[in-house]
Amino acid sequence: MSEAMDYDAIVIGAGVIGGAIGFELARRGRRTLNVDTLPAAGYGSTANSCAIVRFSYSTAPGVALAWEGMHYWRDWADYLEADDERGLIRFVQCGMAIMLTEDGGHGAATKPIWDELGVPHEVWTIEEFRRRAPVFDTGVFGPPSRPADAGFWDDASGQHVGALFCPDAGYIDDPQLSCHNLQRAAEAKGGEFRFNTKVVEITRDGRRVTGIVTEAGETITAPVVVNVAGPHSYLVNEMAGLAGTMTIGTRALRHEVHHVPGPDDWDYSTQGFNVADDDSGIYLRGQPGNHVLIGSADPACDPQVIVDPDDYDRTIDPDQWEAQVLRANRRIPSMGVPHEKKGIVDLYDLSDDWGPIYDRTDLDGFYVAIGTSGNQYKNAGSVGHLMAELIAAVEAGHDHDADPIVVTGRYTGWEIETGQFRRNRPINRNSSMSVHG
Ligand SMILES: Cc1cc2nc3c(=O)[nH]c(=O)nc-3n(C[C@H](O)[C@H](O)[C@H](O)COP(=O)(O)OP(=O)(O)OC[C@H]3O[C@@H](n4cnc5c(N)ncnc54)[C@H](O)[C@@H]3O)c2cc1C
């Protein structure tokens, strides 16, 4: 790469995906700079991630990227090859169950792919589910509705038929710390980080990117710039003159996760596991100290709130809080409904089909790892590797648009096709257009 430029690659963003890409480029010997407008790594949307690690996706490459990604978390200390004075994250492998209704739902799409690829899982009868999680009411209450709707409190119309359980699933205990870990790992390979540094302009020479300009007016040059700006990704693409050049767009979607005390009669954090409950429109995750995180599986009855990522309401919406907490309360009746409304409000970088965009762009040297749609935290390691391989191939002259690269997983050795992550793919109509973390 050009010695005349300040860096070999500039990564815009120091969230979990930006950090992983910075690390992967640095460990391949590139002179890298991660820039972030916030004061430290992982202070963007990653900070409020539920950090669930699961493998339930509707396509084989989606499952493969997630399964491969799990191995990075399991191997974290060795993978980083560096210490962090703040300590390392912990991967809590509590497992995850997808509740199954008569028609199978999300689990029906996932199971054949798990069978084909060999992702370990168990098929539970509903009796087995109740044995493992006796506090759950396994009735069918759906399709999801809102507490104000007639019928919200109606008796169950039937019973779930079982669950698909993945023992290797779980969550990362501190998503912000994971970004700091990646920063330290990248720095150990020579990577640099600058915080409180906002990118306001992307510079170019003809069809090729040449670097960035910061809010302070400094120009920093590099032949490769990667947009990993999370919910601000579309604004950075606009700076690069790329508005309207991709089939798949991205927007900032407001999202709430609520935190409640677990049931008195069952410690969710030590006895429980993650649960995907499409019938109620929620997903659940334990938190040490018998707390439960209630995420929304984005049911159609809930409003989709697209916002300006620099100007949106960060207070909990009482209606949404009530919707998610009462849905969870129906599922686990002994889990009370607290008076104090606790939780977080943050943003998904939502793509049109809820799948990520990992790709080059029409501006040579300018790459994107965006549209992570509330479900790519788990993939940070495998995406860092994918993007570094993609950048190497394209910079060496490979026509990724005509012939999408196939990435070999570092841990599994699986050949992962990357065509479905391109910016100009057709919208994935099989996407559930929702996520379970
Ligand atoms: C509430 C919530 C729950 C989630 N739960 C899960 C889950 O359980 N499992 C899962 O796998 N995924 C989950 N996700 C998704 C996951 O957290 C994200 O996909 C992931 O964290 C995105 O990382 P990132 O590095 O791309 O973005 P971010 O962490 O948002 O980082 C982007 C960074 O870019 C910086 N930036 C933006 N614009 C500029 C600029 N102009 N100049 C300089 N810097 C800039 C920002 O300051 C920010 O730090 C969840 C997301 C949310 C919001």
C-alpha cells in the first residue's frame, strides 16, 4: 500500500464491528487508524447490545457466519493475542431455545440449515421445555398484539409443540468491554485509535477514495476507508457521494430493551437460557443477579420508529415498556411487573431486509460494514475476518461484484459465500424482518 499516505486503511467507527475490522487489518500488517466521534471504544450502539450469540438465521451463509463467529468468543483470549488492563469479556454459554408453534415458525426455517451444516442442537418436546423452564406458561397467545388490543389477555388458543435448543448459544457479559479488548489487540499489532474525532468529509481523487476530513479540519489520507459507523452509516455514505447507489438502504431504527427482576421462584440468570418467543413477539436473556432482559422481536403490531441518529428520544416509552413487559409477564406469570421502568433505548442500523451489507462500493477503496440490523454483534470476529479478506481481494484486483469472494472460516474451515451480503443484492424476501438479538 502507498507509503505516501498517512495510513493503509482508515476505519470509521470503533464499535464491535469497527474494532474487529481494525484488528484484522492490523494483524495482516496494515497501518490502520480507527476514528470515532465518541470518547472511547464501544460507546455507540454496541454499548447497549444484548450481545446474544445465536445461530438461527434464514440462510446458510447467515448461519455459517454466526456459527463461525461463536468460535471467536470461545477462543477470545488466544484470538486477541493481547492483554487488556481492564480484563477480558466472558462468554456465558447458557444456550438458547426457540419456542415452536404448530407451524414451526422461525425454527422451521432454521432447523434444516443446522442439520445441513452440522450446528449442534436438540429438539425438545414441550414437556422437556417445561421440565427445564418450569416457570414458563407454554400456551399460544399469539399472534402478538398490544396490551390495549382486545384479546391481549384472552386465554391461550393452544400449546407450543416444543422447542429447538442450541446449547452453544449464549451472550457476552460486557459488550463495551469487548470493543476495548479489540482496541488493545489492534494496538498490539500497531493499529491506532483516535477518539473525539468526527469524520465530516470523505475525500476522493476521481473514482478513488483518498481519505477523510475531521470536524477539526484535519485531512487524514489512506487508500482504503471503511464505513463502520453503525446507525450513522447512511450519513457517512452520503459524505462519500454514494446516496442512491445501492439496492439496499440503511436507516436508524429506534429500539428498546427492558430490564426486569427475574421470577422469585427461579433464578433466570443461573437456571435459565435465552428464549426466542415469536408467539409473544419478544426474546429473553438472563443477567447475573436474577435479572431478565426483554427484547422485542419486532412484531408487525409494534410501531417501527425511524429516527435521526443525532436527535431522538432516549427515554423509555411507557407504551412500549408495557407491551414488552406484559408480554413477558404472560409467558412467565411469576415474573412481576415492576413499577420502575428500567431499560435502554438505542438504535439499530437497519437495512431494508434486516441483513448486513459487507461489501465494496462504487467508490474504489471505500468499503462498508453496515446495516447490522440489531443482530450482528455476535458476528464481530467472523465479519472482521470477512472484511479483511474482501479488502485484500478487491485491492488485488478481484471483481467482487461479478464473482463474490468465498471466505474460509478461520475456526471451522467452512467456505462462507459472501454474495448475500452485497450492497446490490435483491432484497431477501425470506428474511423474517425481525431479530432475536
Ligand atoms: C438494543 C440493541 C440490542 C442488540 N442486541 C443484539 C444481540 O443480542 N445480538 C447481536 O448479535 N446483535 C445485537 N444488536 C446489534 C449489535 O449490537 C450491532 O450490530 C453492533 O453492535 C454494531 O456494531 P458497529 O461497530 O457496527 O456499530 P456501533 O457500535 O454503533 O459503532 C459505530 C461507531 O461509529 C461512530 N461514528 C458514527 N459516525 C461517525 C463519524 N461521522 N465520525 C466518526 N465516528 C462515527 C459512532 O460514534 C460509533 O461508535 C443489538 C443492537 C441494539 C441497538
